Amino acid sequence: MKQRDLLSVTSILSTLLLALHISQDIVFGFDRAGLNHLVGVAILLVVVCGAVLLRERRSGKVIMLLGGVMAAAMLPLHMRNGMDCARSFSRRAAPCCSSGLCMSSE
């Protein structure tokens, strides 16, 4: 596999995983669904366009680089208030969790 193809596939995969992460936050009640998510959808759209349509150009590589930098910044942003979220989630966890990774409310 060529390097540019690997970069595009990785960028598309990270975009898919981010979309699943946002939808999981909404389903589990960490975040409310609303119009504020349209900004995230626009960012995902730009990253996918950079990976698919502009992958041969310098602008596409810059878009994918910025998407990777933003993805790397997600860990510190999430860990900033991580313990508060874990405590609130353990108090109101759903009794049936299909993934088996959920904390029980007991």
C-alpha cells in the first residue's frame, strides 16, 4: 500500500471513529443532541474531503495534518474533567449495556 493511500485510509478511519464516539456520547447521556454538533459535522466533512478529494494536493495533506493534530488534542481535553464524568456515569449507568464495558450502578 502506498504512503498516500495509507494516510487517506487512516484519516477516513479516524473520522469514522470520531463520528461513532460523538454518537455514543449522545446515546449514553454525556452530551445532548442539538445544533452545536453541526460544527463537528462540518469539521468531519472537511477532513473527509481532504482525505478523499484532495489527497494528492498539498492542501489535502495540510487538512489531514490538522485533523491529526486535533485528534491528538482530544485526550487532554477529555481527561480534564474525566473523573467527574466517570462518577456521574456510574450513578446513572444503564442496567443493560451490550458492550460489557459499562460501569454498574451498584
